[in-house]
Amino acid sequence: DLELEKIRKNMDEADRLREFAYEKRMEYCDLLKPYEGRLIKDIPLDVLEKASAAMDAAQEADRKWEKLMRVQK
């Protein structure tokens, strides 16, 4: 029973990380969508910084998910 509970907690955490990563990727897309087709120099720096932070957070959640699920690369 204890092993099953541990597995269940890991799966719940993995689901939370997956959802968080998805939300951050959607935030990234939403931030950059108005500038689609434009040169990167035409995008305001604060928008680029927010988008970069969102993508960094998504990638960090991915790394935690991979570690939790013991994914080998």
C-alpha cells in the first residue's frame, strides 16, 4: 500500500508539472502571437523577457517531470 501511495503521489506531481509546462508554453505563444511575422528587433524587450521567462519555466518543469518519471535521454 505504501508503494502504491508513493506511485500515486508521483503521478499527481507529474500531472501538475505537465499542466504547468503547458500553461507556460501557452503564455509564451500568447505573448508573441501579436508579433508573428515581424523581425525580432521589432518586439519590445519586456515582451521578449516575459516570453523567455515563460519558456524557461516550462523547460524547468519538463526537466523535473523527466526526473520524476525517470526518463532517459
